[in-house]
Amino acid sequence: MPTPRANRRRAHISTARAGILGVLIDQPEPCTVKALSTLTRQHPNTIREHLDGLVDDRLAVRVRAPAQGRGRPAWLYSAAPEVGSDQGAREYAGLASALAAQIARTSRQPRADSIEAGRMWGRELVRRSPPQTLAGAEGEGEGPVPGAAMVPSAVAARREVVTLLEELGFAPSADARIGVVKLWRCPLLEAAHQHPEVVCGVHLGVVRGVLDELGADPERTERIALQPFSEPGACRLDLLPPRGNTG
């Protein structure tokens, strides 16, 4: 939890700087300027200026990334511990990032393997946590079909995806049809920036796995697409993509 002293320091920063701090607080792992710039669609120099101010105000911490090859390592930024960062989440993120890097290095089909891994995870999430939004039989209708097994409607299944994404920390917001979902947080921003094929593949696989377990139309599920950092400050998940799109 933020300390009273940290709250007083936060009260004096600008709205723009508070937005960058909010992104850092949401992240369980330190981030580079480049990753933050990609997410927020702001120029790296603007991001760097805000980060320098946050460090000066002791609201953020700056450390060097591990050396990799030639050149000076990049700076990594994270929210100061007293602002509200979570040590357990950071340790989990470190493990997830290491696994993503390993898949990227060793797999012959890193995207396919990561989607399949996410798919297994998504199925398991549904099995461990019975869906709360099921309504009616499969299809676009709202009410149950007489004599049909109680499985979710297509709308209810998509709603369940959004619920699980909220629980996983993606801060999703959906349109009226729950066809387009914007993900305002990435639980692994830096890893997604470094290894988007793997990390974003896992996240897409989770969505497909949830829908698999809920009995969704397999053809529709395969057309679901995730577009990383395609929106200012968000990734776009298309749960109702046009035909022929396999994302």
C-alpha cells in the first residue's frame, strides 16, 4: 500500500506524469523507455522527461538492465516500493519473462507453441473457476433453448472472457456487442515488448482456451485476433473478427 509520504509526493505531480506512474504501478516488472513509449504512443523523450521527474520525486526507481552484447544497457524503471508495487508479482513476472525468452530462443515455432500453452492455461482457468455469466444455450439468443444443455450463449461466453481478463489484470473494456475489447494494461509489458510473438501469443491462447472450454464455435475461435499496442495506451482484442482473419 502507498505510504502517506508517497501520497503527498504524488499529489504534486502533473496529470501526464501521474499517468506514467500509474503504468509503472500496474507493472510487476521494470520497464524500458521504449516499452512505455510503445504502449502510450508518446515520444521516448517525453516519457524520459516524466520518468526523470518521477525518479527525482522518489516515486520511481531507475536501474540498469543486465548487459547483453555491445553497448550500454538500457535503463529500467519501476514504481518505488512505497508507492504500491508488489514484490510477489515482480518475482512472478521475472519468472514469466525468463520463460518467454527461453521459448523465443529455443522453439522452432514460438508463436504456435505460445498460443498452445496459453490455450491450455485458459481451459484450466475455466475448470478451476466455474463461469458466472452463463445464460442460455449456445448462439446469440439470451434465453435457454428448451431441451438444450445449459451451455453459454456466444455473448455470454465472450462476457466470460472479459471477466477472466479483468481478473488477470488486463483492465479490459468492451463495446456493446463484446466484439472488440481494449486491454488497457499488460501484466507483462516489458516482456511483451521484448518478445511479443511469445507473450502476446500466450494471451491470445488464453482467450481461445477459455472459449474452447465454454463450447464456443471452433471456427469463430480460430479467427480471434489480438493486435498488440494497436490503440493509444491499449491492445485490441477482436472477438468477432471478419471471416478469413486468423490473428
